[in-house]
Amino acid sequence: ADGALLLDVRTPSEFREQHVPHALNVPVQELPGRLHELGPTTRPIVVYCRSGGRSAQATAMLRQAGYQVKDIGPMTAW
């Protein structure tokens, strides 16, 4: 609601099965090479995955790159 980017770091097939509306799908293993797709580091990012493991990995990567990140863990937490 405040302009944050909602980032789904699951696989494309998991994303196709179900995802939070308006989420961007960038699998965690592709994230380092696709940071340019996320926009400026000043835009907050909310990250989720299936169980919380991949979102934690993504959160660490994003914070190291200078992003403000909120990790909600599993998609069910949305």
C-alpha cells in the first residue's frame, strides 16, 4: 500500500500455481543477476517464498545490496 515491491522468490512453476497479486517473481537463484529489475534501493521490498528459507536468503542478498527489506517468510503469512 505504501509503494513497496512485493517479491516472490520461488520458482516460476510455483509462482504460476499461486501467488500474491501484483508480486514480481524473481527466483532466489537468479536474484543477484536481476537486481536491476527491482528499481531503486530506496524502494522498500517485501519478500516471500514457500516456507521461509529462500526468502531469508533473498533478504540477506538484498540487504547487502542496500535495499530495505521485510521478510514475511511463507506466502501463507500474506
